[in-house]
Amino acid sequence: MQLDVLAIAAHPDDVELTCGGTLIKMAQIGYRTGILDLTDGEMGTRGSAEIRQQEAAAAARGMGASFRESLGLPDARVEATMENKLAIGNKIRQLRPRVVILPYWEGRHPDHYTCSRAGYEACFLAGLRKLPLEGTAYRPFKILYSTMYAEVRPTFVVDITEQFERRRQAILCYKSQFAPEEESDDGEVFLPLDTLQERVSATVRQYGLMIGTQYAEPFLVREMVQVEDIVKMPVRSI
């Protein structure tokens, strides 16, 4: 299988919450998209690894992804070891994506920023011919960083207005996380579903307003961005 776009994330539902609309849009255009979850999210307060795998598969179908797999690394203990980077690198060689989407390299959860580092280094290592990896040496052409919840100015945003509802439904596939009972046996009160949906919609609404649409997802690249036709550049200046 050869993918056009591969999103790599630490946990099931990370992709849906950060770049799900963009993956849906790319699949609608005709690109082959995929998701690589590093863990099964088994350390989450709610749900189990098995339940979250089922939810992730349902969400992937809803987003039109051609591939989704978990590396099964330990949740809350993702480390940028050579072993883990080689495991990701094997998938890079197998799937040969032109574009890889990673989490932003800073964040509250250690798994997220470790995933970013390990993912980037795996993309580099996958291109070393003499490295003991299966398959032909390969490196993605483009690496994007999702900055959905980072306090940084993105390089660009993707209009996901038409994909917003499917993105919302993909997020709601994670019923163990986002549609639990109002109160658990130990007295823990869960976030009301309407409040959750307001929170996950607020940021994409903010970025949409910045480009004159309803909803958008932000991304950052480290390298310079090239524009061929300045006359056809979108988003009004005044």
C-alpha cells in the first residue's frame, strides 16, 4: 500500500481532534490517507484498549482512511528510543507516504511531543539505505505539524467547513471517551457532551474566521513555503 498522507499520533482520537477534517478533505479529493497510532490509549481514565481499537476503526471508516494501525507502544510511556523509531520507520517504508502529519513538538502530554520527535527522526532514518529496516529506503517529501492546540502562529490553515460534520461524527465514535455515563461508580463526573463539542469546535471556528470561512485546521512547517502564482493566492488582505 502506498499512501499520499499519513497522520502519526500518540493515541486513538488524537488525529480526529487535530487534523481529522483535513484527512477527510484529502480523501474526498482522491488521495489515499492513513493513520498510525503509536499506542492504544489504554492508560486513559475511561475505556479499554480493545474498546478504543474498535472506536478507532469506526472513526477511520468515517473519515475515509485507507489504512489505520496501532504500533501498540505503552500508553503514557512513549519514548524516542531507537527501537521505537525503527518501528515507525518500518511503517514509513511500507506505506511510503508523500506527506506525514505529526503533532506539534511542544505540549502538555509527554506522549504527544515525544511522538513528534520520534516521528520526525523515523522519517529521516527510513531514508538510510544501510539501516537494518525492511523494504527500500524512503523519506516523505513533506512533514507537517498540527498546531491545533498550540499557542503558535501556523504557517497555513486548511478550510474544513464542508468536512466539519464528518469530523464531528468521527470524534463522537469514541463513545467511551466523549459520551460516557454522567457519573461513574467512583463518583467521577464526566464532561457534558454539549460542552465537549463546544470545546472541540471552538478552535477550528477561530481559524476559520481568520480566513473568512466557518472552520479550518492549522498546520506549521519548518521550511520556507513556495508560492507559484501570487495573483491566485487565497484570503483577502484588506
